[in-house]
Amino acid sequence: MNTSMSVSLIITTYNAQAFIMRAMASALEQTAPPLEIIVVDDCSTDGTPEILSRLERGHDKIRVLSTPRNGGPSLARNVGLDAARGDWVAFLDADDAFAPERLEVIMARAAQGDCDGVADDLAYYDAIAAQVTGRAMGAGQVPRAPVSLRDYVAHNLSGGKGFDWGLLKPVLRRKFLLEHAIHYDPAVRHGEDFLLMVTFLLAGGRFCLTDHATYLYTQRQGSVSMQASGMSRTTIAYRDMHDTALALADDPRMRDDPELVGLLYQRAAGLQRLDDSHFVSVALRAGAVGAILRRIIRRPAFLPAMIRQVAMALRRRLCHS
């Protein structure tokens, strides 16, 4: 890789001893190696720090840092960003992996000079079956034109309305982030990538996609094995993400654009539906009828969602009886 296109790869970890070696191996095996691999441990309480210490001793490219307290992915990524020295920064979640050619593919697109951020499609990975099971968008479905803020928000509506681009893992030009003082919001633990990219696009960042799928995104439940991955993806806090969408809709930079505001309200509504669905699933398994009734009293619009969820659960049970 040309030194003018160097990449700092940032990996954040928390209690990742069961799977961190896969992520680290994929980072070390890149056909276009990164300038450095910065691993930020968010105060793990398992064997992760010891594993990282051994890896750091054995590889000159690896730098292991830690957060001052357990603060979630945003705080940990900011520690990595502040330490990065590369011209570009890439992020890898500890329970995911890169295909060997990922940085080569991404930086080939970045070398065209018309983008401040580049992402590829996701390749879904079944950890139990140890195989890629498909793509998020699909071959030929990745837009070639630069992604505008409206495009990006329109592809983050949630609630079953297509693949959320907030799951993409852009590689970003570090100089642009520094010039515009762009960091992750340390108060946000869920939906932090979506919020960062909205901030990036509001600042005039040019975001491009490439029609490859080289980020291996581990499925919570494998579509081939039909088993839980066993990897520690945090339970998504849909309500927090819902509140963030509404706060963005009221942001002075957004609220004078009716189309953007409308899209953000659609995102909030979709996240509300997901939150309702998740709440009912958990409450039914726990037999927490009182909690369901209290939610109906507080928010009567929840009742139709609950009825649909219960009806679906009954249908599934009947089909498998």
C-alpha cells in the first residue's frame, strides 16, 4: 500500500476472549497490510487483556490501549481515533472479521480521490457453520454514485424496511475527521455508527460504496446452522436509537429540511416497532403480563403491535406442534 494511503485499523474489545483471535488473524492477514492495528479494550473482565498482551508482544504492528472506564463502543473507538497515525481509519468489531483483500479493495476505491469515506457491502457469516451465507445488499445492488445525507438516512428506516446502512463499516479519511472535529458521541452506546455517519455527511463528507462484500458480519443466528453464534453482540437498545432519531429531527441543521425530518420520523417509527416486538417477546417468555398491561396503559398505540406479536407467536407454535 502506498504510504500516502496508510490505514490505521481500530478494533474495540470487551470480554471477547472467545472470538478475538479470528478478528485479529483477519487483520494480520490483509493483502494490503494496515500501518497499525490499534486494539482498544473497554475494561474486559475475562481473559481478553492477556490474549491482547501476548499478541502485542508478538507483532510490531499491534498497539493495545484501554479505556479509563467501561464506556461502550463509542468511547473505545474515540480512544483509537485519538491514537491513530494513518491517513485513513478503518474499524473492525471484535466479533467480525475482514476478508483478506478488504483493505486492498477499499483503498483502491479511495485512491480515485473523490471520497472521504468508503464502505463495501456486508458478507453475512454463520459462525457455527464457518461460512459466508450471502450479502446484505447483493451483487449489482450497491449504488455507484456518492451517497448523500438523504440517501443515507433513507436507507436507515429500520423496522423491516430493507437493510440498514448504519451497519456498514466505512473507512474514513482521518484528515477530514480532524478538520471537522468528528468523533463518536461517547454518550451513545447503540446506533453510534449511524450517528457518526450523519455527522460526517452533514460536515460535507463524500461517501462512496464499492460493489464488493469483504466485511464479514457475524449473524446473531446463523442462516445455515440455525444456531446462535455465541458471540457477544450487545442487545440492541431500540428505544435509545429511537430517541436519537427524534433528537436529530430537531437538530438545527436538519429541521428546515422537511424530507430529512420526515425520514428521521420514519426511522423513529420503525425503531419503535422493533422495540415493541422485542419487548413483547421478552415479556411473554418471562410471563410478565403486568409489564405488558402497564405498557398498554402508558402508550395505547402499543396494543395493536402486541396483538400482532402474540398472533404470530401462536401461529408459529401451531405450525410446530
